[in-house]
Amino acid sequence: RAEPELGGSEDCVDVIGLNFYPHNQWYFQGPTIPMGHHEYRALSDMLVEVAERYRKPMFIAETGAEGSGRPAWLHYVCDEVRDAMSRGAPVQGICLYPVTAYPGWDNSRHAEVGLFSTIHADGSRSLRQPVANELERQRTLFAAGVS
């Protein structure tokens, strides 16, 4: 809309996918803005802003945290999505990503993320029960229409 000379059409977009992680807010060429800081923006406010701007269905395409913060992060994201939905944002879903832990892509660190552990020697994976419990809690709240 802002630059019609670029061409394109709003009809080409039928859904907006948004990624949101714990360290997604930062100052330009500077440090991250930590949650709780007076300049940290609530996810719900940003979702409402995107809904008003694009007027399209949307979903959280990727979200997740590492280590013991995973259940609390899922809780935060789901609460914020419910708040945005109660304010009219057409959020259609949330994708917990990645769903399994993995070895670091560019170093040897172990990224403890997701719902399942890395593969054990016997080929199995362990369910991360605190994450599973929070996921089930959130599924129940969404199914009940709790905002």
C-alpha cells in the first residue's frame, strides 16, 4: 500500500507468519531489550498492530526458549496471544519450534529446546515433562476459550 509502484497485490498474501523469541527485541546495532524493561513491547500489542496493518489471519510460525525457561516462555506467549485475540487479532495458531533439542549449528553447544531431548544412544528421545505439562495446560485454556 505504501509503495504501489513496486507492484504486487494484497491478494497474494493469505496468512501472516510471525516468529517471536525471547531475544527478538533489541536496539538498532545495540543490545537486546530484556523482558520487563520499560521499552520492551508486549507481544499482544505487536500482534494487534500487525492485525490492524495487514487485516489478514496470522499465526506464530516459530517460538521457543532454551533450558528451564521453556515452560514459562510458552506460558507468556500463549497468554499474550489470548490477549491479542480478545482485542480482535485473528491469530490462528502457535508453532513451538524447534520441537526437539539439537546440537549447535555453528558450534558444539547443546541447544536444550523444545518438547523432546536430543537422540539418546538407543535412538530414543525423552519427553521434557515440564514443557509437556505447560503445553497441555495451554491447549486446555485455548479449547475452553479462556482469554
